[in-house]
Amino acid sequence: MKAKLLISSLLLGTAILAIAKGDPVLMTINGKDIKLSEFEYLYHKNSQQQVEKETLDQYVDRFVLYKQKVADAEAACIDTTQVFIKEFEGYQKDLAAPYMTEDTSYHWQFVSEAYERTKKEIDIDHFMLPLGNTPAETSENLARMDSIRNCILNGEDWEALVEKFSSDPSKQRNHGHYGFVSANMFPYDFENQLYSTAVGQVSKPFSTQFGVHMIRVNKMRDRNDVHAKHILKLFPREATEEQKAACKAQIDSIYQLLKNGADFEELAKTESQDGSARRGGDLGWFGRGRMVQPFEDIAFNLADGAISEPFATQFGYHIIKKVAHGVPSLADMRPMIENAIGRDARANLIKERRLNDLKSKYGYKMNPELDAYLSNALTANGGFDSTFVAQSIKGCKLPLFYYGSKESAPVSALFQQLNPKTKIPSVDAAKEMILSKVDAVAESTLLEYHGRELVKNNPEYRNLLNEYRDGMLLFEISNRRVWKAAAKDTVGLEQYFAENRAKYNWDEPHFKGIILSAKNDSILNLVKADVARMGADTLTDALHNKYGADIRMERMVVKKGDNTYADYLAFHVGDKPERKGYPEFMILEGGIINQPEEMADVRGAVTSDYQDVLEQRWKEELARKYPVKINKKVLKKVK
């Protein structure tokens, strides 16, 4: 599998950099051609992002350096590591999705269908029987449900039959009556029956993964949700009448402010004790049955834009502002719809249609010899087991299927999908199981091929993918050569600091030391006693071992204003800070210093400057290692 991934990435990298007709070579770096189209794509993208515009010559210099660094990353074989390949292939898959027009159109069909369905609410009765442990049992229960349906159509009482035969556990409280329901509340196959059964009709029996069902549609109405905001003053737990009265006085005061023109959303943010306060009290859209009474009735009976008088529920006192009523917009409902599509049968339907489109697009054709090969091989082996899998992977040279112009997938790719520990003595059952895995191989193979075709035929996709690939390489090689390199090179940092000591002076004193915090003053006093008798060399380790989580120690180098604890303890400014869980603190060691004493005191600044030194050395090395040739005539064609 690792070899396959590596080969795939190398093929894609080659395809990305392939020469397109009518696209002249602008420059060559280390023997690799850079096309005019790639340069123009990045040049124009860069121009749109620049505050101060660069000249073309300035950008050329920066582009050359960028490509030299990418060449250095390739020379370091970063693009062949499993970490790189996995991340890159994941991005390639995500980036290719918008270019699968059939995929996105199917997805949109389901989104549109779901939104249209949400505009209607349907009052239904529900009847349910067990699914059955085998297909035969499921068929028997479907036939049994059909008999019950005939009884209902002949006038027998639905509720009585539900009580006697239905296996729906909710029948104890609803007697088979679900009331008004809407889209995205049930599995997709159940929803399809819900919205295809006419008012007054009883559906034919149908099955889902949960059981065998039958529904009766009683009524249908237009959806009429409410979008509201509210301000809540909560009752204390087991509130007394006095506490409730105090709560009422608070809400009345808020209501008076609203009557005098105060902003509802701002008051909700500062006064409401509900989780919606940070959103200005916004509860979003909700339908009947979602809120407690009388909150629901008041919200539904208000006029759009109106604000209610204060009222009480079991939770406290509320004020409601009604924003709108009706059906939420598609933009409001789309996140919920997308989530529902992603977790039910529609996701598989989209996947199946996408695969069928790929099969059609690339001339997919199963190898007609495969069926006979499987029958003979399974018969000779006595069924399916680990021996069969091992022999088939090693010995079978047959193509599994054909696609593209002259492409084929090997049967071995199919056997790699199988669990060799499975034992199936029946030849027919084993062959059915094996063939059920073909589509998984077809999907991965055709998607990979589709990606390569996009790279060759779609300049926009090719440039985006190439930009991301080079960006990944640039980040990793820069990390190795400059950022991490500087942080790890302690000797180099010390030497650079010594040679440039005069650069690192402070304009004001700093506190340098350790501040220790304790859970209470008793622990802090014990620490002080220990400090008085311990040696400085073992102080921090000894305290940590003795007190563990009862104390915290923080080493720092800070100027006044950088740290409230240092301000209070060392600079003697400000009030005593409050630290939850560790309210008592002291200076364990250290004090005020006027200038840095060692490189560690200014490590951040030294590291940053040292990175610049490494960057310059690297640039000089790149210029020597990766020569550049620029075609000036082609450069003049840059638009």
C-alpha cells in the first residue's frame, strides 16, 4: 500500500508539472521547466493580496527564490515521505470535489428536496413490526403488515390494532399517533413514504433498518415557525416567593428600559441569564412543541417585531422579541439539512451516483473472465479462506476491470480488500462476497484517475493543486533549514548573542526569576520554611516532588506591565492579582535586573535574528545549487 501511495504521488507530481500545449517555458530552475501559465497564476494572485504593489522584476526574484526552496525540499525527498503523501492526497481529494459537477448537482438535488419538504408538516399515525433476522422473516412481516393494512382499509380501528400488534415502543404514550412531523426527522426511506402518501391514505408496508412500517397521513399544513429573541432572569434553585419577587422587579426594570427605546440585543447581552445572551438573546427558529408554555403561545401570538410584556415560566421571567414567522430561509436551514444528508442514506446515494458517473465518463468495463476465474479458483480451494486470498494475490494476473484509454486495475487490488480470516465454504456465497467489494476498488481507482485527468486538462485545478503542493514543501523545508534549525542550534545562538551583545539592551528593568503560587496560605508558609533550609541547586525539584499539584512555579523574564504577579511582587505596582485555585504566591528566586545577563534572557529576539542569518546563508546556498535560466522574451508576455 505504501508503494502504491508513493507511486501515485510521484505520478501526480509529474502530471502537475507536465508541459501543456501553447504554454511556453518561462524559466528553468535546476533543469525543471516552469511554465508561463503557472507563473501568471501566482503573480496575479499575489498582486491581489499585496497592499504595496510589487514590480514584475521584484516578484520574479521572489518567485525564483520560492522555486529554489521547493527544489531543495524535493532534493531532501520530503515529497516522498508518508506524512507528506497522506496530507497531500487528502487535499487533492477535497480540492477535486467541486470539479465533480455531477456529485455537486446530486447533492444540491437532495438539499433542494429537503428544503421544499420542510415547508410542510404532516400529521401521521404509525404502525410498526420487527424487521426480522433474515430476509425471509422480513418478507413474512411485510406480508403480515399488509394483512393488517387490509383490516384497517376494511374499517377496523387503528388504535386497537396498534395496541394489539405494533412493536413500536412509543405506542404506550402515543397509541400510534405521532402528530405533526416534518422532513429530516426520520430515515430518508421513511421520509420518502411520508411525503408520497396522500392525506387520508394508508401507505403500503415498507421496511427500514429499524423495522417494517406503515403510516397513515391524517393532515398536512404549511410550516409556520417563529424566529424570536428573549431576555431571561432565572429563578434561583428552590426559589422563595421573595426571590421570585426580586426577579420580577429586575425584569420589570429591563422592560421599562425597552419601552424607553433601549436596544433589545444589547440588553440581552448584558442582562439575560440564558445561554443565548452572547447572541443578543437570539433563539433562532423553532416550531410548535419546542418551547415550554406559556413561552410558546406568547411567541406565536406576537406580531413580527413586537416585544412581549414580562411573563413567568418554570425557569424564570422572560421578555420575548418576535423577529419573524413562517418558513426559515434555505440559508438558515442548510446546515441542519447538510448534516442530515451526511448521516443517512442520501450520502450513499450521492456516492453511488458519483461512481456511476465516473464509470460512464471513463468507459468502465468489468473483465468478463473474472466470474469464471472466481468459480474455478474457489472450487479448487474448497471455498474462501486465507489460503485462497494469499494464492490469489500472488498468482492472479487477470485485470479486474478496464477504464480510460488503456488502463486496467489488477484483481490483486480486489483481494487486498478482503479479510483473509473469513471462512466461507460455499462457492456461490464466497463469490458474492468478493464481488461486493469491486465497487470500493472502482471508486478509489477512478477517483485517482479522475484527479490525474483534472491535473492534465484543467489549468485552474492544476495551479491550485501545484500551489498547495509547493506550499507544503516550502513550509517543511523552511522549518528544517531556518525555524527549527535556529531554535535547536544552542551553540549557534550563544555564539551569535556573544558577537552581537550590544544589540540586546533593555530600555527598562526586567524581573528575572521564579514565581511560586500555592493553593492556600498554609502551604505557602510550609514552602517558605523549606526554602529557608534548602540549597538553591535542588530547590525547584525538591519543592515539586514534595508539594506536587499544591503549588505552581513559573519562570519568567518580564518588564513592568507584562505579568500581573511580577508587577505586584517585584515592581510593587497594582492590586494583588486573583488566581483561581492558587491565590497565594511569592518570589521563589530572582529579582530586578537592568540588562540581560545571558542569551536565555532575550532568547526570542536572538532566535528571530539568528533565523535571518540562517535564511541568508540558505539563499546563498540555493543560488549555488539551483541555477536559474529566464526566457526574457516569454517574460514580456506576462499579462
